[in-house]
Amino acid sequence: MELKGMLRVCSKPAVIGLGVLLGACVPVSTPNTAQIPPEYTAKEGRISSLESALADAMIEIEKMKARTVSSGDELPAIPPNAETGRCYARMLLPPAYVDRVETRMVKEASERLETVPASFAWFDEQVLVSEEHVRLTVVPATYKWLEERTEVLPARSQQVLLTPAEYKTVMEEVIVTPEELVWQPGRGEIEKIDEESGEIVHQRRIPAKYKQISKQVLVAPAQYRKEVTPPVYETLRKRVVDVPEHTIEELVPAKYKTVKVQRETVPSREVRHPIAPVYKRFTYREKVADARLDWRMIPCERELSKELVYSVQRALRAKGYDTGGVDGVLGKYTLAAIHDFQKSQGLATGRLSVEVLETLGIPLLAAQ
């Protein structure tokens, strides 16, 4: 038996007889709906029973192997048969399955009912065409013309200038430089000694400077008169409803006509025909072991070079997995692509392992 991603019931050279009876390995797929002949002979039934018995026996062997592995001690702290200079990590192995092929009866023996149609004859019959009802007739509305006086322009007022404003020019003196006190060399009424040079200075008052400017001053304001323009009106003619739209009710009597109808003269009957049972061959998967942790060889840190990651990314992209680019960095997109590839191939998941490199055809030593 070979377990890789999923169990397949395949014969090895040690089980040649089983390979002859079971034939080629059947891959896991949706149930096969290929129909076998409805009539199942005794010889074919005997062969099918032997195939089912052999398949059951092989499945039990796989289950015993899986129970032996799962019922052992917990995962050891050190990988068994570990090689010197190699790195290992605990990784999650997927559940193990086996393929089964079984012939089942999908339709039991039954009978086909054949219906003999009935006999009919034509008869004259009076049928109702339209029931008595009330017909509504819509009378359209009538209109008339009316005259209406409408304001076109409203009354408005405006200011008319009578006399403009009067101004005069006056002169005004403004300060240019304010008065200030400065210290000068010499002696005077107010004296002090310069602390840096030791010179005697006195304080001098410099008067302020002024200049004259001209400006205009309002003498008399402008005078205005308010003029009011009366509103403008226009006489308009408009169309208004004189008599609104209304309906008139009219009673319409029922109508009948004579037609030919077909009536049953002899009722139908049923004839029964026996039908043989129908068999189909189904392929399904049976779980023989749960997911579990196991030691797997992984590239050591010294071996996890950019060239190795480049090779992994190129191989995954060639198989249709998105690694987020080929940059030699083991980022989240590359790890997600590795995880998807492991799941599709039935490999242990959790991180980049040596078996992933071998499956992708990347030798670890060559990748370095």
C-alpha cells in the first residue's frame, strides 16, 4: 500500500493476486454513475461479491495500520532515525482515506404502467362567452375661456439726485518725527559718564518734525427725491374646465355561443409490464485515520537561501499558484501558496518541508 495525500487501494508486488482481482487503482472522484447492464447474471454477482470482500479486507488492514500509528505514544521529543546535520519540525499530516468501489442496486425491480388512452366523441354545447357586466363610457371634459387682469410689472421706486454733495479743501498739520532725547559728547545740564569709554556726555532734546497735508471735508450732503413708478397690468385669456370628465354606466347582457366539445366515451386503462432491477457501480472514500502531528525534515536556516526560495516560487508559479512575485522572500503569499500546494498533494502542512522540495523536483543540495 502507498499513502500519499490520500490512500489508494493499489497492489504492490507482494500482493499480486489482489491486483489481478481489483484491477487498476481508482482515483477519488465524485460517485461514478456508469450503469451496468440491468440483468445481473449469477457469475457477475459472484465476482462482484469477491471484489467487495477483498476490498473490505484491504480496508481493514489499512485501518489496523492507522490505529497502530494513532494509538502509539505521543510524538517523541526527538525525531526517530534523525540524521546528523538535518533539521526537523512537527507538521500536520492530513487524514488518510481509501477508495472503495461497490456495486449497488439503485433501482429495484418494478413494473411499467402503459396507459391505453380513452375514446372520445364530439358534442354540441352552449358556452358562456361573456358574462353580464356594466360598461363604463368616458365623457371627456369641456372647456371655456376666461379673461383675467394680471400684474406684469410691480410698482417700483427710485432716488433722483437734486443737488450733489459739496466739499471743501482744508490744510492739516501731521507729525512726521516725534520728539526724542539723545546723549551727545560734552557737558550740559544733564550729565553722565559712559561706563564703557569713560566719556562725559549730556542729554539733548531733539524737537518733533511736522508737515501739512490737504484733505476734503463734506460741507453739504447731496439731496435726492423719491419717484414712484406705478405697476403695469395685462389682461390675459385662459382656458378653464367647464364640465369635468365623467363616466356613464351601461348594462351589457351576457353572450353565449354553441361550440363542439370532445367528451370521453370509453375510459382509459392501464397495462403493467415488469422491469428488471438496475445496478450501478459507485466509487467513494472511506476515512481510515485522523489528522495527526509527525516529524518532517525541513531546510535548515543555513540552507534556506534566496536561491532556494527563488526555485520554490518559480516552481509553484509554473503549477498555477500565486506566490505574490518571485523575489526570494518567504512572505505570506509564498507561504499561502506552499500551504495550498501541500493540501492539494496530501503532504504535511505547517511550513516549507523537504518533501515539498522533492515533490516540486528541487534538490535541496542543488538549490544551495
